[in-house]
Amino acid sequence: MPIANGYCSLAELKARLTIETADTQDDAILEACIEGASRQIDRFTGTRFFVVSETRTFTAMDPLRLAIDDATAVSAVVQDLNLDRTFSDVLTQATTWELLPSNAALVGVPYQQIAILPQAPKTFVTYPRSVRVTGSFGYSSTTPPAVKQAALLLSAALFRRKDAPFGVAGGGEVGQAIQLQAIDPQARVLLSPFRRLAVVDLV
């Protein structure tokens, strides 16, 4: 089946594992490994490397600044001013708020905060789960090279686990074995710069 939001392709993983393109015997397993590795990357980093337009609810800890999940764009900010869950107070971008960091698009990083402009007519309500943000959420719409390499490492490791069902791969000498790591150390190094805590309110 097609890979959903995978961070590497089937062809790339086959090349990493030196599997011939014409050999399709394990394609379904390989695709599942790519999806599994990609979602493992999402959990490890606290973000994702594809973009989906969504409306999410956040809690402002400061009346002048709101931490949001990684986003490439924000189209609307509405808050529950009367605390009745109607979310009718619209904050206009031109006069009320801006996205931070200011140069995110130039340096290839996502927006992570919404800040109230100086002399703006409104501030954020700090009651729990009272600000709704509509935008394009995700670190980026294309997979960064480091994330792609981590996906290949993890996908390959998952595929090799079929030969090590108890997490132990046999060695060349009698009695030798290699305990497989939960996450490849090199993948951890590649992904660490992207890691952050998710701030979306789920309660």
C-alpha cells in the first residue's frame, strides 16, 4: 500500500539495504517499516515533517505571547474571551499579532510563537484552552536531509528486526550476539536539533 507521510521512499530504502528494485517480495514490509520509523521520528522530535491545515487549541501562559506547535503559516487566531467556549473574539493579524521567530522562513525553521504587537488593542486570554489557532502545522512541507537519513537508518533497523525477533542479532562467533538499540544512536544525533516538546492541549 502507499506510504503515508513517510520521510524516505521505498526506492531509497531498497538502495540503503542493497535490495534490487525488481525484487518486490518484501515491499509491503519495507513500506510498513518506513511508516513505523517516520512515526517514531514524530514522537521523538515532538513535531512532524509534513504540513496539515488544522485548528488547534492552546493555553496562553502569558498575555503577550502564545507558544504553539511548529507551523509554517497561521491564518486565524480566535479566543474565548467570555470563557463560554464560543471562541468569538477574533484577533486581527495586521493590528494585533505577529509570528515568531521573525526570520523563520528565511532560515528554514517553523514558527513556534504568536506575539502580541506593541500597542495592540488586545491581549491573550490566559484561561486554559482558550485560544484557537488555525494554520498549517508541521516543521516543514519537505523532509530535511538529516530527517531523511534518520528515517533510512530506523527503517533499515526495523526491517532487520525480522531476523532478530527477540531484539538480539546473532554474531559470527559462537555465543556472540548483538543487542539491538531501541533507536539508532546516529539517528538520535541527526534528530536532536529538531526536538521540542509539543504544546498542543489535549485535555
